[in-house]
Amino acid sequence: MPSPNAYTLLLARARARARARARARARAEAEARARVCRERLAHYKIPRRPEILTDFPRTVSGRVRKVELRRRYGTP
């Protein structure tokens, strides 16, 4: 069994490689989304700052809070 320092170093390197792969995958996905937008949408419909939301802000009753979305991202 490797010494604790060698094991810690091994884990740190593995985490760094995993983060690098995740960043590369995210970058490739973003480029693919941008390419689809350029191919299928008119130039004025392409988002300037695309942002992927995992969940919308919701009210107590479960409805989407459009006022908060407008405040956060600006009125269209």
C-alpha cells in the first residue's frame, strides 16, 4: 500500500484530471448548443449570454416566478 502522502498525491491528480475532463465536456456541449442555434435560428434570436438553469424560481404553489426571471435577466 502506498504511503499516505503518495496516496493523497494520487487522489489529487485524479481529481485534477476529472475536473479537466468535465470542463472540456462542458465546453464541447456549449459549442454544440451554439452551433445548433446558429444553424436553426435567425441571427436576432440567438442568445448573447446563454445560461443553463437547473430549476426555475417558483412560488409556494409551484408556479414559475416570471417577475424574478425578468428582474434577473432583463425584460425581453
